[in-house]
Amino acid sequence: MNKSSSRIQVQSKVLETAYPNATKNVVAFEESIRKNSFETIAVFDKEGNILLQNSGNEKGAAVPITVNIENGIFTHNHPTLPEDGRYGRIGTSFSDIDIYHAIKFNQAEVRVVTETSTFSMKRPNSGWNVSANEFQSAYNSENKIVTDDLLNRLRYKKTTYDKIIVTIDHKIMKNLSKKYVWEYSKMKTS
Ligand SMILES: [Zn+2]
């Protein structure tokens, strides 16, 4: 085997961050946590320096805010839970708390990685366009609309419970990102 053919590498797809100089470090960090059974969260600055980091259990992690994290990139993983069903590796999109904190601390971007996917919500140039509290009430209404719709489809066998688990948060985020003109993306990255 010659040298070039022995150096074949499988490159996974990269979902760019809000800051070109930060992407390499953020993505390397995300690759190191995406398959963990516990949650780790971190905030990066424009240049990809890590400002804060902490790990918790499978349900979440908290981190004391000791430095200025405004305009940072907040990222973390959503572990696959045993009850997540047959599409569990795809995982779930953002929770209301993820977005609430991104708005409250005026983050440039919030990201979440699962075993196979990366989700990103980027703040537009005009800002988040909503207060954290207003967002929370909009989320609660949207959550009710999407949940009712999916349960209705389940009743008529147009979807399955396993599918609902991995689509519900994604649908809510899609609708809210449209409402507030946020840049939302989901990519299969692993
Ligand atoms: Zn989260």
C-alpha cells in the first residue's frame, strides 16, 4: 500500500459556528462529548477559547457563570436515554431552557450535539428579537400546538411514538425560529 492510500480519513460533516475562528475548537469539543451518557456544557469565545465548562448527569448540567459570556457560543450534548426509542441516536433538539439561557446571556449561538446530529441556533445581526420571558411564553404556546398536532396524528396512526420523541423539539424550534427570524440548522454530522 502506498503512502497516500494509507492515509484515507473519514471526515465527518461540520456545521459551521457563528465565528469562523472558533469552529475548529468547538467541533473538536463536541466530537469528544457527543456519545457520552452524561451531559457536558461549555461556552466558547470568538477565537474558540473555552470560557466555562461543566459536566452533570444524563438529565443535565449546570455551570456557575463566573466570567462574561455575552456573545459566546454555548454548546452541549443531549445524551441518548434508554426510553428514547428506536431513533434515540438522532436525539432531541433544544429544550426551552437552552434557548432561554442563550437569550438571557445574549449568546451568539447555542448548539447541541447528539450521537449522530448537530443542531445550531444562531442569533441574527438584529439580535434575538425577543426577551427571555416573552420567549418562554411563546415556547409554551407552541409546545401545546405541536404536541396536540402530533398526538392527533398518533391517534390516526399517521406517526409513531418513537418518531414523536425525536421530532417534537425540532418542530417547535423550526416554528419559533421562523417567528423570530433565527438561523436554525440541523445536520447529520456523525
Ligand atoms: Zn439542552
